Amino acid sequence: MTNNNIIDFRLYFLLSMVCGLALYGFEITNFSLSIDEEFSNNFAQTISLGRWGHALLREYILPEPFASFFTPLLAVVAFSLSASVFAISTGLDKFYASVVAVLYVSIPQFTYQIAFSNQSDTVGIAFLLASISVYAFKVTGYNFLSYGTLVSVICYVMSSSIYQSMVFLPVSMIISVVTFDLLRERMTQKESIFALVKFAVLAALSVIIYSLVSRFAQAYTGFVNEGYLDDKISWSAAGVANSIASILNYIESYITATAPVGLSCYFISFIAALASILLLLIKGIKAPFLYALVVLSVFSPFLINIAFGGAMPERTMTALSVGFSTSVGMFLFLLGKKTIAIISCIILMLSGSVYSNKMIFTDYASYQADVQMANRIMMAVYAKYPDFDQARTPVYFHGAWKNDRAWPEKMHSFGNSFFSWDGGKNRRIMNFMAKSGVAQMHKVENGKLGGLDNAARSMPLWPNPGSIEMSDGALIIKLGNAPSRD
């Protein structure tokens, strides 16, 4: 970077951090325990899932499980740095690159990552590495044989090794960066095609390296692949026709503003892309490939859906920030009205902040309610069995508690209770209670669960006093009618 680029980068980072704090300030300053955060050591699981980059960061730099305040703050810093690197990669002037940086952070897709403190900081670092991968390739002049390309491959591999859906993020970024370069006439249509082809080769090479290292890490540690990603691929299981229909329905939800909470604003991207094409036509710009790239940019976040053959969890839609900032940023750039650009950025940032903080608050409120419920359960246990010994008496939570808490509005995957998630998993419930400082319980052996299930059939549900009973040397706490299993 030149001195001017460094000064510009500081501006982009400052603006990104301000937006990041507006969207995620509540998560940083108010600790809550979300689903999956109850486990203290995920090394074996992340290696088996192919997330060896995350495992290395946790093992040597950012120890398990996480740190309140510091972990979400680091996540926001890394994500803001990613926005800044991407903004400077677009090659736009200081004002419109700032617009791109703000828009990148303003869509609250990162809320689906920051809600999980056990990986939010490493995923934020993965976003940053993906941005550096594209920037390193661009500064070489899209030259495939260079030291910059080596840096690009290393960053690409490391980003993917932290969170596999990051495989698609640099692809969306390079499409956007090339689109802006073609728009600014820094390259010809032919050069832009070659640049994308070169990066496609680089991406394929990175995926191969990542896969080989994943297999080595699993073989070395003995933590074999659980087939988690294979189970997500729907092409063969659901059939081609059903998979295509699922993909189209999923994309349609984003076009019609019916996407999951926080992401419905992405419909603005499609409107902005269409408006950009109309402005290009009005300006008389004759570059057919540029028009194709504008369309490809807005649809590129859904490459992951095409790869897996259907709808994907919202946390995996990591490229939405790129598609959103590119489409809206390009329209505002072509429009050339700075006042409108500033007002648009403020409105979109405020809107993103409202949704993000609402989503995070539901997790916080659910955690507080779960702690209260856990304390009530333990008070009821000791009231009925004063000599109950947590260290010696195994506990069996039968069924899932019916979570009928009324939040201000439904927040999709946010606001879930540990007492109802996964059908009432005993391991999760007990880890939650231990992590919250309520009780140190241990599970009943699986071989004894059949008899306890029979004993629980005639018991009423919590909070009825009869929902807590001793049977065969174990304490049964009946939360739901269907038996629980881990």
C-alpha cells in the first residue's frame, strides 16, 4: 500500500468499526450463553469437520472456549478490517470506497456468526483472510505467477480451514473487484475474463490444498471426518429437479424480501443492480460483459446454494455482505449524488443495527430466562430431596421443555432455550448449567435410560412438583413427553 492508501484504509476501518459497534455493541457489552457455547473444548469436533484452521487458532492463540467482551470485540475488529480491505480492493475513490465499507458491515448477516462466541472471532479472521486473498491477487495486476498469488493461496486456504463456507467468499469478492475495474475502464472485457479465469484456477488449487491438509490433520489426530458437509449436499438425495426448485425458492425469498430475519434487506441489492444496468444503458456504455458481471455480483452469494443443491443455514451465507455492498455501492457510484449516498448509508446502517440488536437481545433474554429456570429446578430438587448429591446421583432430563416464551417478535434461530434445543439433549443442558454456575451434574448411563423412560411416563411435566422424582438411583426431571437422547 502507498501512504495515501494507508490513510484511506484508516478511514475505511474507522467507519466500519463505527458501524460494527452500532450493530454488535449489545453483544460485546452483554454476555449471554448461546447454543453451542456450552462446550469448552471443540478441538476434536472442528478437526473432524475439516476446520483445522479454527482448531489451530484455538489451540495456540485464542484458547478455548472464548472470552466475554474480548471475543465479540475481536470478531467485530476482524470483520471491519475485512470490509476495509475489500473497500480498498474495489479501486474506487475515497468517498465511494467508504460507502462500500459501510454497506459491507450494515447488512446484519454477521449477526449469525457473532452470536456463536465459540467461533465468532475465528470466523471474523476468516473474513479478513478472504479479503486479503483477493487484494493480494489484485495488486499483482492479476498476474498468476507472482509472490502475491502465493499469499493469495495461503490466505484462501487458511480462510476456508476456519469455516468452509468461506470457500465462496473470495469468489464473490473477485467478481465484484473485477466489475468495478471494468466499470472504471482499468481493464478491457477480455482482460476481465482472463482475470476471473486465473482466479478460478487459484480457487481450485486452494480448495485442493485445503482438502489435502484436512485429510492429513484428521489422519494425524485420529479425529475422522463425520460426513457433516456430505450430508448437506442435496443433489443426489433430493434429486436434480427438487434441488433446483429448492435453490430457486431460496433465492426468491431474498428477491421478495421474505428472507430470514435480518437478511430481508438484501432485496435492495436486486433493485440496485437493475437500476445500475439502466444507468449504464442511459450513459451509453457498451460493454456486454460488464452487464453480465453486475448480474453475477448480486447472485454470487448464492453460489453456495448451487454447490449444495438447496437452502443453506443463514450463518453460511457469508458472501451476502459482498453482494449487498457491491450492488448498492455501484448504483450510488453511478448515480453520483453524494448526499443521497450518505443518507442511504445512514438509513441502511440504522436498519441493520435495529435488526441485529433485536436478534442478539432475544438470545440474551433467553439465556437470562434459562438461568432462572435452572435455579428454579435446583431449588425444587433440593426442596424435595435435601440430601441430593450432585457428584454421586446421576440426572436424566426427560424430553424437551415447550419453549412458549413470548419475545417481541420471532427471531428465527435466535432466542432458543437450552432446555428445548435438539429435543432436550442432556449433555447440552448439563453443560449449560455447569457453565452458568448453577450445578455440576452428570448423565445417566445410556443402558439405564429405558427403565427411566418407563418411570417418567406417568409423571407430570415441569413445573409440576411431581415432575421431579428419584428412580433406580437416578433423578428424573421431566421437561417433555418424548424421551431425550444425546
